[in-house]
Amino acid sequence: GQNIDQPTEMTATEGAIVQINCTYQTSGFNGLFWYQQHAGEAPTFLSYNVLDGLEEKGRFSSFLSRSKGYSYLLLKELQMKDSASYLCAVSGSNDYKLSFGAGTTVTVRA
Amino acid sequence: DTEVTQTPKHLVMGMTNKKSLKCEQHMGHRAMYWYKQKAKKPPELMFVYSYEKLSINESVPSRFSPECPNSSLLNLHLHALQPEDSALYLCASSPSGGRTDTQYFGPGTRLTVL
């Protein structure tokens, strides 16, 4: 089976840094995706990790440790528009299928 | 261009109505997906078309009927739905459906069944 865990909610202040952790146990591993989803809108692709290490894209970075079944998404210099749900999704041993975590709702406060 | 478009944005229908959701992409992707998403839940996969053939049906009730007229279009035909089918319906596409593919989502159709 597939098990993806991430915290339900996080709150941070504008300009701060927030780290969203994701742990997974899946049958097979072909990469981990992070998506951002604003309320009532579509998930937007943020990052893809398949090798261990840190991938940086502007204010957002994503890290993967395959041996630990662990990833995090780091959001730096938080802005109000970063208030959204962040979904961790793992591609396992089957084509087409992503296993999604329940999502972490990040609230950025002034 | 990583755009997937969906129409309509909002749909309200009665339990005896027949309606269709439409999805379109022009990225040359050969895999297209329908997901259902309830509030504060992750997307749940419903159907996958690969190269215009139905590859996955996640035991979806027959009141939902997918159709892929060509490689750019994906429809979801709705008939005799129940109130619990009210949700955000998301379409996505990816290059080939492979395990390292990134799926790109459309903005969704917010469906309310009365």
C-alpha cells in the first residue's frame, strides 16, 4: 500500500521561513512531487525530486532522502500569496498513478 | 505552455439531469486524467486515458462516463448523479503517463448536485 504523511496545518509570519515535511512508504519509488493549491483552484506543480538532495527554485526548495523516505518543501521570504495547501505526491511502481498526501494548509500572517 | 483548460467553471445540476464536463490541452500530451476532489482532501484518481484508450478506471460508478474524442480532448459525461458527487472535478495531462511524468492540472469544474 501507499502511505504519505504530512502535517495538517502550519502558520507563519510574512517574511519568515516554513518547512513542510513529508514522509512516505510506498511500493516502488519513481519520484516525489510538490504541488501548491489555492482554495478552490487547481494544484500547480512546484517541484519534482527523484535523486537525493536539494533542488532550489527561487524562494522554494525541495529536499529528498530516499533512504529515509522523507522530503521537505522549504518556503522562504513568505508572502501573503503563499497561503495555500501544499500537496506531497509520490510516483510509485505503477504508471499514471500518484499517491497524494492529505495536504498541508499554510497560513501566512502579517 | 503548460495550460489545461476546463469548462464549465461551475455547474449545478439536478439528480435527473445529463451534463458533460470538458477538458482540453495543446501540449501534445498523450495521457489525460480525471480526478475528483472533496474539500480539504487530496485529489482522487477516477480515470486515465493513454493514447486515447482508457487505461485506468478506479471502480468509478457508471453514472460517470469518460470519453476521449482525440488526443487533445477529454470529456466526462454525467447522468443521474447523487448529492454526494458534489466536488471539484479536475482534469490533468502528462506527456505519456510514465512514472516520472509531471501531471499538469486544469482549473477544475466545481459541481453541485441538488
